[in-house]
Amino acid sequence: MIYRRSDATSFVKHGVRMWVYTGRQDCPRAAIVYQETDRGHAEEFYHDKSAFIFYIIEGQGVWIIENEEYPVEATDVVIVPPGKRFYYRGTLKQVCITAPAWEEAHEHHVRAVEL
């Protein structure tokens, strides 16, 4: 299958512009989202079921995973295992893959964060 940006579902969530290319209905084992942000993701959260894998295309920032800071830049990969709290700051263009595919029922809000 070929998935085009024109067919992706787009929205803004906690300061991040997202284009969802695939979801559970397309591929239960993984979902793909392209993301852009000027400041970061203004919510700390965790997911019970999915790992989040981010490939940084452009920019730089800081990932905060379980209260530990990790600086990142273009070409880095960030992997957040299921159950780990995280959010990030920075100006970034990135691809996020969730495995298995993201399901809303398994995502949990921890707190809003100031960027």
C-alpha cells in the first residue's frame, strides 16, 4: 500500500501538528505519524501498550523520559517503551511510529507542561 500526505488525517495536539498516515485499522502492528512542532509537546503522558519510536528529520530538542533529559538532533532516534512517562521540547520535524498501533484507550495523561 502507498499512503499519501493528502490522505492523512491532520490535527494539532498539545502544540504538535500531526499527520496520521496509518492507524490500527490499516496495520495493527504499527502506526505512522509525521509531526512538526515549534516548541514541543506540552503534555506529559504514557501509553500502556505501545512503544513510541521517533526519527528526528530536522531540528533539535530535549526529550524528558521518566524525568531524565536527553538532548536530540536531526538523524537521532528516540525510543520510549510502553509505560514510560515522556514529553519533549524543541523545534522538530519527525516521524513517530507506534508499535503496536496506537489506541486511545491505552494513553494516559500525567500533566500539562510548560514549554
